[in-house]
Amino acid sequence: MFDPSLKVLLVYDSPDSRTQVEQVLNSSDIDEFRLECVPSERIIQGGSHNHVPDVCLVESIGQRAAQLIITLKATLQCPIIVITWNSGDEVLNALHCGATDCLIRNQLTAPRLEEAIFAAVEQARTLASLGQYERWYLSLLENTSDLIFTQDLEGNFSSINRAVEKLTGYTQDEILGMNFRQIVAPEYAELVWKGTLRMLEDRRPSSREVAIISKTWRRIPVRMSSHLVYEFGKPIGVQGVMRAQGRTVMLRAAG
């Protein structure tokens, strides 16, 4: 069930509690694991441990348990499972301080501990995978040459990727809050607005070829594709993509 290289850090208050948790671990179905045991006093005094754990078990109670959780979370990236003597407020306090799970010591069994470790480790690995995917997606979003944006239903830009700087010369900060009419060529502004109204009416995506005007008065042909963004079934904005098409033309600045 577990990777043989699973590393468990046990932080304990007393030798007796350490022995009990070790016995429960050894009687579980976890085939192979590396266990490192560290007294809680060493952690509180700023001491270290030898290995980077996959999961940390904290056997402690009260304010000491809370202090250990906060201290460990500042240095560890792994889930923390607290084993406490008490229930109720102790459990809530541990979870409030950032523990992944909390087990009651006099109810501690090998299957329960195994289940808690498995769930915590799998959750941590899933979140790590999602974090990697999110970083990949954000990198893709920021490095594409397509201009990707969101607007409110009035056509004001609420977010935009970095492609806007290369395509239009405006920075992201300059674009945010601007209305689409300020960058879409005047003869296309009404067409774009009617496209938004049509989307609100029939709830279908929209696509058209228009032109936008850069900060330096270049006319840039683009294909604009957009669709509604919903929250609780109600449209709250528009998300779209602009892709440059063909050659740009330099215009004379007004005035």
C-alpha cells in the first residue's frame, strides 16, 4: 500500500508514548517505513531531525501540541497527524493550528493509524501534483503569444496575461480597468458589444475577426473568441482570446 521509502517522523513527549506509538506502527499493515523519533523538547528548542519526512506524527497535548504544530509547519512540507490524550477542544485546537488529522490516544489502533497516514500522504501527494499542474498551466498562460483576458459584463478588463504587452504595448496594470472600447478599433466596437449581448441571450460562444489599436497607434487585426463565465448558474463576465492575424498598420495619432 505504501512506498517502501515512506519516512515517518515521530515527535513525542515521553518515552512511554513513543513506545506505544511505535508498537501500533509495527503492528500495522505498513510493510516498510523509516521511522525517526525526536523528543518534542528538541523541536521546541529549535533542534532538527535527520530526514525529510513524508508524514509527521506528533504525540502531545494542550498548548505544547499547538506550539509543536506551528513550529513544525514552519519547517516541514509534509502532513502532520496529532495523537492526543483528550478529545473535543484538543482536536479542534490541533486542526485550527494546521494539523491534517487528530487521533485520540486511548482509541489508537493499527488500522486507524494506518488509515490516517495513508489518507494524509495521498492528500499531500495529490495537492503537490495539482500545484505542479497549476504552475505548468500558469507558465503556459503567461508564455503564449495569444492575448487571454476576462471582462465584466460591461466590457471592463478584470484580468489579462502578459501577451498584452507584446501585442499592444500596454502593461497589464494599464489594461486592467480599461473598457474594451478603448483598444478595439472604433468601427468594430459596436460589433463586439452586440456579440456580448447575443451571448447573454443565447448562451453560446462568440468568434469574430476585428482589429485593435495598440498604445503606439498600430492597427492589429485579431480573431477574438469569447464565452461567458458563470457563477452559480448566472453569467458574471466574459473570458476570451485574441490571436493576431496578418500584418499590422501604423495609424496617425489623434490630434
